[in-house]
Amino acid sequence: MARALTFATLRYEVADGVATIAMDRPDTRNALSDELLGDLIAAFEAARDDEAVRCVVLASAHEKTFSSGGNLAGFAADVPLVHKHVATERFPRLFTLIGELGKPVICAVNGHCLAGALGLALACDLIVASDTATFGTPEINVGVFPFMILALIVRNVPRKKATEMLLLGERFDAHEAERLGIVNRVVAADGLTEAVGDWARRLAAKSPVLMKLGKDALWRQNDMALEDAWDYLRAQLTIAFATEDIQEGVTAFFEKREPQWKGR
């Protein structure tokens, strides 16, 4: 049975081990306001702390827009500079929360995914896009620069293409995003929900303890020196050897049956 939590700017529902977080601010095209960012942080924290949740899907409740990106009205607001500085902390906080969630996150992009929203998508583990989706960092065109998502872009996009995106501010379609390695898969718009649901169910069926160890390793080794990464990853493998799930998985393989995960 599905369970839901109430938020002012998004929809949150858990069913069959999958938490779906759908941004729902049509009046602003899901602009990443302080309120929406706060709700996203709270929703991901709820998913992290819920043992029944094995996978998270980040989506939009609207057909033509994933998110228009940062809240431009807030950029120009007549408030003390220190308040603007404090408010931008929500971006790295949310991105780090997703990276350290310990559970896989799929981003379902069903329309325009622009500016800060592209960073939000890149913070997720996997991205599935509809063939009508568009991407871009158009901030430079309005006298801004995508500082808050720059680190994510250069970690996901080849340097020259990243520079092109950032300096020209042009949009590109889902197939170009897939070619650049930003998007894992492009599907027809009417098949997006089914495609994302299929991956989410498959991810939710994996060992939760090995999934957490694996995702944590992906996050933590990212900027390590190579030899440091080897040492860290060897230690993680040793920890994995100590889990009941690795024993169950190998046993189930040889016995030609589905594993029964215990999560420890």
C-alpha cells in the first residue's frame, strides 16, 4: 500500500520500496526557490531514514517542465547580501545529501531541465529522459553564471563540452545529452514513467546493504588519489565480505534461485 507525506511544493509517495519525489510548483515551473529546496532536502532525508525505501525517483508533477532552475527573482531581490549567501547553502547541502543517501536515485526528466535543475539531475545516480526533454545552462544569457552546479558539470561532462555549455548558454536535446553521457537513457515521452518504474523496481530488489556500501564508495572515492582510492576500496570489499547478504547472494547464484536479502 502506498504511503505519502505532505509538502507544500512537492508530492512524496512510497510504494513497493520506491519513494517518488515529484516537484509540484507549476506557477514557477518548479524554480528552485528556498522553499522548494527546503522541501527537497526534507523529502530526501525522509527517504534516507525510511528502511522500507530501497530506491528514490526524483521527478516533476508536470508534463513539459522538470525545472526551470534557480529562482531568478530571488537573485534580484532587495535583501541583505549575507541572506543570499546563506540561502545558496541549500544547493550543496541537497547535492551532498543525494550523494550520501546510501540508496540509488533515478532522475526522471520529462521536459525542460535548465540551469540549477541540470545540477540537481546530475547529482542523481541515473537519469532517464523523455525524447522531448531539453537541457542547458542559460545563466550567462541573463548575466549570471552557474557557479553552484559547476563542480557537478565538470565531473560529468568532458571539459571542452562543459565549457561550451557554460559559456554559450545554449540548450540541447535529450539525444545530445545522452551522447555527452549526461543522460543514461532516452525514451518516448509516453514511456517515461514505465521505463523509470522498471529501473526503480530492479534497483529496489538489490541487497540494500551492498547497495549502500557501493553507493558510498562511488561518492567517497571520487576525488581521491588513485592509491588512496585502492586502499579505501579494498577496505570496503573486506567489509562486504563480512555481510550476510554477500553470502546469501553467492549461495543463491549457485543454487539457481532468487536471493533473500536480509539487509545486513
